[in-house]
Amino acid sequence: MQNYNIGIYSHTNEMPPGFDIYFNYLKDVTGEIAKPVKHSHNIISCFADNKTAKQNPELVAYSGKNRALRSEDKTLYCDWICHSHDKYSSGLLKLIRETDKSNVAGVHLDSITMPGPDYCVCDRCQAKMRDLNLSFYEFRMNETTNFVKQISKITQKELSITLYPDPFYQERYGIDIAALSKYIDYFLIPLYDISYQSLYWLDILAHAFAKRLTNPFYIMLYAKNINLENLKNAARLVSKYTKNIIISYDNDKAAEINKMIRIFNN
Ligand SMILES: [Zn+2]
């Protein structure tokens, strides 16, 4: 049995040899859709979609004060679509159905959450909340879980989702870990930093997720423009809590980490 699973997460469709698992974008937050990448886990940005937000502003999520656009909410890194627009969700389901028919290893769902703790209170969501007789928190978790449940029925391939990197208060973003665990094969948790110079928080979060989750999970480390020694220290640290590690956005550094972990493990 293999001890470690080391993978890469990439915007390109490159799959350099020697890794255990590959994640490549089929649809990213720009809203552009590429062709399915064979033998890879195809990443689909679900509700973060800059292109759709620009073309169809009526689909954008609403907090009661502003819309979920970078121009109106400075905490956002992209523009977000509301979960309650059936036509938009159907488009995602269609894309996943088509991807499933290709020779892909899996489907990875990114940005399935709400854009932030105050979203979405648009008229459509308010009406749905009333019809279902759910509280704001329940409604948001219900939307996210149902979406993932629907997808689990239409794909036979491995299914994974990105988990917002907060082990304790996932409901803030509309995530019910226990409910989602039933429909997916594993979680990917981005514990991203732009330097990894201090690692105490990485230790705390990796430890907390290891305690909290019952499903398998991968911890993702951000590699672009990161000092290699710092990245190695971060990878060594998270390897105390999981044997599943993904290195994002720099395949050369990922190869170095892959080599280090395998030597370290033998
Ligand atoms: Zn809404």
C-alpha cells in the first residue's frame, strides 16, 4: 500500500510524471471553460464566475448591502453567483455530465460555498427560505449540500470539494461538513500563504482538520513564488497530520516536495 499521495493543482493541463494525483482546471473563476483533462481530476469553479457576473449581473449574490462583486465587496477575490438561479446551476450540472463522459479521473468542485457570511439574501433566496421554512444558516447549508448531492448522482467518477479553511465554523460559509461527507470521496483544504515564514497557524489548522474530518482529505500548499526551503518546512509539518498533500501552481517546486517526502519516508 502506498504511504503518501502527493499531487499537483494547476491552471494548465500539464501532468508531469511521478505524482500520485493530478488536479487541473476545467473552469476557473474567470468563467472560461477548457476541455476536460484526461486522467486528471477536473476542477470546476462553481459559483465564483467573473464572466457570468459581468454578463448577467442579475445572477450575482446579494448581502443586503452590496452585491458579491469585487468592486462592491473588497473582501472578495472574485465575483460570485447566487445559488438559487436554477438555470445557472443546470449549466454546471450539464458541464459535469459532459466531463464525466470523458476519460477523466474525477471531478473536483471549487467555490461551492456562499461568498461570505452575509450572503445570499436576494429576493429569490428569501422566498426559498420562507417556502422551506429554514433559518438563514440552515438555508445556506441546505443549498450547498443539495447542490453537491445532485452532482454525486450524475458522476460515477471520484468526487471531491474544496473546503473553506476554517475547521470550526464552516456554517459561516454555508458548509455542513457532516452532510457533505456522505456525497464526496474526499476534501481538499487550501492552507495557503504567500511566504510560509511562520508556521504555527498551519500546525493548528492541519491538526484541527485531522481531528475534525472523518473523510479522507488533502492539504494544499501554495507554491508560486514561495521560497523552496519554507515550502519544504511547511510540507514536512503538514505531513505529521496527513499523507495526502497537494502542491499548487508550481510543478517544479511540487517535484522537489515529492522527492523530499519520498526520501523522508523511506
Ligand atoms: Zn440569492
